[in-house]
Amino acid sequence: MALKQREVHLINHPDGLPTVADFRVVETTVAEPAPGEVLIRNLYMSVDPAMRPRLAVGQQPLNKAMGAGAIGVVAASRHGDFKEGDRVQHQAGFREYWLCDGKGVRRLPADDVSPTLYLHVLGGTGLTAYGGLLVTGALRDGENVFVSAAAGAVGSVAVQIAKIKGCYTIGSAGSQAKCDWLTNALGVDVAINYKEGSLRKNLKDAAPNGIDVYFENVGGEHLEAALPRMNPLGRIPVCGMISAYNTPGARSTGITTLSNMIYNRLTMKGFVVYEFEHLREQFSSDMKGWIKDGRMKFHETIVDGIENAPGALIGLFTGENMGKMLVRLGQ
């Protein structure tokens, strides 16, 4: 018996900030699993800023179900590796059910950890911050660290890792409420509301001893402000450029302070999370320990219903999330 389910299609490649009209929620039917197949009922899905560039022409096909990180439960299985009730993780979000052959599906540990954590602090979000800061950024204990978009999913993990490593830590965010969360809950030394005053001056005041590692999530004005503050042999791991994602070709605004890289011998290097897969076991051990002892905190902004998934994605670019933005698809 076929099962009805809903999924989100991109129906128009957006020009600039996406709108809800660029997406459509479509009802489809899903068959029962054939031999070797597994049917997954999605419970939560992730929305991430890096999804925006993939909405461009030549990447996400129109009128097809989109993809995103998701947590689900096996509803029915005729696959030897999965049984009904297993909690699983995969990359086929933006749909309520997914019928597949099991490829790309990872069974989650049978622990008492909330499954949503595997979509952020214990998942790719956390590993991105961990590897970007400790490997690409080559962070040393006690250094001076600046993290842009520090109240976002990756940024909020990065600032806490920096504090765990004994670093003086500065974070930027786009509202006073987010800045208060950074300082009061996460222990950030200085939080800068980049929408108030001069970011360049405020960062200079916040970093009297300079910056050794700038964890870059934003680009544009933030990079312009950070470069003059970098200490000799400073490192800039480039995680994202969210300020540019809604411009044609994801082009950032011009940076006029790049000359600081020369005599300060700075290193600026991009990275992607799969570079750190070999660290997965150590990362998981460290992160679970930090969560258990209260040194790693998190916040989830949860939107209910697949019909609201496009709005949740758009909300990342208008500052509606604090911490990780998730869409709840079912109980």
C-alpha cells in the first residue's frame, strides 16, 4: 500500500535572498520497501547557510526534492543492516519519508543522547567547528580568538571550544539578545553587535592584544575589520562567507586590508568538513565529554512542519536563529 508524504521542491532559482515563492511543497506517494530497501520516517532536518549557494542554476535541479541533513526512524525495512525502530541519520531531508537502498544512511548509537544533537554539536556542525579551529586554525591554548556569526550553529560551538582551550574569545552577532547569550551562557569574553557602531573600531577595542585565530563565517565587512587586528603568524580558517551567499556568484564585497597578510605572514585557508572525518572518533569522545561536564552548551531554534522548511532556510539569512536551526517533521 502506497504511503502519502510531502517533500519540498525548488521551483525557481532565486536571485538574491530566496523567498517562499521559490519553493513548493508537493505531495507524493512512497511504496513499501522492496528487498534490500529501507523506509525512513524523518523526524528532524537541518537547514544550513551553505545550502544557499546550491540553489543556483546548474546545482539544485528544479521540481525535484531537495536534500539536507536529517534524523529519522526506520518505519519498515527489508534491508539486512537496518531494523524497524532504528534511529538513523542521512542527507535526504526536505521530505517526510525516504525510501532508499541504505546507502548514505548511518545508524545512530543506542544512547540516551537526544537525536537532534547529531544534527549539530555531535554532527557535522560540531565537527566543522572542531576541525576548522583545531586543525585548519592550528589553535594553541591561551591564544586570542575571534569568531564571526558566533551565535550561529557552527560559531557557537567554535567559541566554546576556544574557551575550553583557555583562549581569550571575541564573538560577533546581530542582536543584543544574541550577544547576551554569548557572554552570559557561553562565556565569551566580549560579544560585538555588528549592527551597532563601527565593527572595525569595536573589534579593535575588543582585541587589545590582537587576534591569533579568526574563525571566518561571514566575510565582507568582518574580514575587512579582522585583518588589521591579526597578530604575526595569525591564521584565518575560512568556514563560510554568509554575507555573500545571496549575491550573484556568491561574490563578496571588496576587501581593502589584505596587505596586512604580507608582513604579518598570515595564513588564510578554506576548509570543508569531510577533511576531518578521520577525527570523528576523537571528536565524538571530546564533545560528549564537554557536554556531560557542562562546558559545551547549545541552543536549538525549532520550526514545526515541512511546509515551514523554506521559511526556516530563509530565516538563517535574516537572523531568526540562535544556535542550530532545525525543522521538526514528526514526533
